[in-house]
Amino acid sequence: MSSPKKIIQDLTKEELGELIKPSFRAKQIYHWIYHKYADSFATMKNLPKEMREKLELEYTVAPLKQVMVQNSKDGSRKYLYELHDKHTVEAVLLLMRDKEYHKDGSVKHQERYTVCISSQVGCKVGCAFCLTAKGGFMRNLTAGEIVEQVRLIKKDNDIAANRRVNLVYMGMGEPLDNLPEVAKSVKIFADEEGMAIATHRQTISTSGLSSKIEKLGKMELGINLAISLHAVDDELRQQLMPINKAYNIASIITAVKNFPVNDRKRVMFEYLVIKDINDDLSAAKKLLSLLDGIKAKVNLIYFNPYGGTEFKRPSTEDMKKFQEYLTTHGLHCTIRESKGLDISAACGQLREQELEGEV
């Protein structure tokens, strides 16, 4: 089933300027969509009526429909969106820092947010610990469908257009499997007339498609790279991530060493810690050796349990021991604080529940 109308968020400002004359109208339309969060062309009052009517016939400004939102006590919010073909995708708003005030009541710091966004409906990668893969792969998202997730979240939470957020392509799907549309969305997000989310605030998280990491590096988008590593040897990684057969650890490390990294940045290695699987000090030692010579930061992530999984969450004590070993040996390492444990925060969890009629 194809969308009855084209998605206007699929267009960069330059592409819009080519289609609409005079081209300054593109800037006005961008302002309405990304600054005023307009959901129809009828509200764009500084455009000629004839232009608004023509746009309304050809394009939609509302390609996603909010189906559900779950609120966590830690301020995180999980969204389920429906696409034109009735497929659903998830996005998450993470509150990383609360608003802080001076003694006189004035604002010292605004809230700090990170938005996790989806790039595909489902996923081909099939990681053993991930619920997204359970439903199989349906299709890629367009650049506009990716961009719209953030626009709707900012609108729903009254986050002003000039307020910066951090973006992580770490929702449903493998971003590098949809590289053309993901790369285009990076540019649309970064447009100063749009959401002005600088590329250094955007992180693409990949399960390690080494040939596509090289392709992404050649695009020189200026984004941050995160690698979902999760294991320190090919045998275990293949059990957890079947894609390791095609892209083994050695090929990923080579691709990362060639990836252009901003002088002030590091390549992030995501390491999902699973109790009694990859949480001991021998794994920490191998990880240290593996990342030798890479300007790396390791993000240790607690496994987030869901119904039916055999994997378990590691103890806080084992996590701290793992972190301390890496840190004392010179590897920058943090433990990511788990967010949204009281809601369906694991990727694919809310979608799966909705498909099975549990929510």
C-alpha cells in the first residue's frame, strides 16, 4: 500500500526550494513545520492560499499518528507511532537532566533530553536479546518518517524549536541498513532553518556492518558513531548477534580505526552486560585488548529484561567491577543508567505488546 500523499518532511530545504517558487517559500514552510510544529498547510497563513491548497493536495505534514505513550517515573516517555500503511514504530524521549533553578527562582539549567529514534519497521539483524527482531523486518522508513518522530516528540513535550536535544539512531532497526534515508534525515535535522540539531549531537548506533561503516565515514556527515559490540570474541557474539557471521569483530575494529572522528569525540562501544554471559573480568580484559589503539568510550548497559527471555540483568556489583577494571587501565568507561524500567522501554517491547493486544 502506498501513501496517498507524499511526505513533505522527506524533502531537504534545497529540494523544497527547487519545487516551490519563489524559493524563499521553502524557508517559510520549514519554519512552520519545524519551529511552529504545524500539522496542516491550512495554518501556514503567510503562504498564498493557492499554494496552500496545492500543497495540501500533493503532500502530508502528518505522516505519523501517535497511537500510544507510556510515561516512566524517571521522566522517560515511550511513543508508539502508526505509519500510513498501519505498521508501527517506536521512539523514546529520555530525560537526562532535570531543570535546575537558582535560589532566586530563575532557571540555572534547562532539562536535557535525548531522543532515541527508529530507522526501520522491524529489523533484519536478529539479535538474540532484542525484541524488535521477533516481528521480522517489514520495511525501511523514509527520511521524513524518521524526522517526524522527533518533531512530534518535541511538540508533545513543549520543547521549543531553539532548544537542542541529542539524537540517537538506536530505536527499531539497523540504521546502516537504511543508510541513504538515515543520511538524508541527518542533514534535515541539522538544517539551521529546521530543527538545527547539529551533527555532533547526532549518534548513529550500528550492530557493526563494517562495509557500511566505511561508506558512512566517506560521507563525512560529522555524526558520532556507536558500535553495538556486546561480546569480546566471535563465538559469543555470533550467538548473541547472528550478523557477526558476515561482519566479525576484526572487520568492525578495522572499519572503526578508519572512521573519521572529531578531535573532541570518541567512538562509543555499546556493551550490553548479561548476567553470567559476558559480565566477568576475563571479558573486561579481552575488551581492553580489543580496543587498544582506538579513541574509544565504552558504555556498559544493563540488560533490560522482558517477558520470555532467558537472559538476566547483571548485579550492580559485577557492573561496577567491570567498569573499574576498564577505567583503572585507561579506557574511558561509563555505566549507562537504565531508563524507563517501569515502562516498555526495551526496543520493540511496546510494539510487540500492542500487536499481541496486551496494551
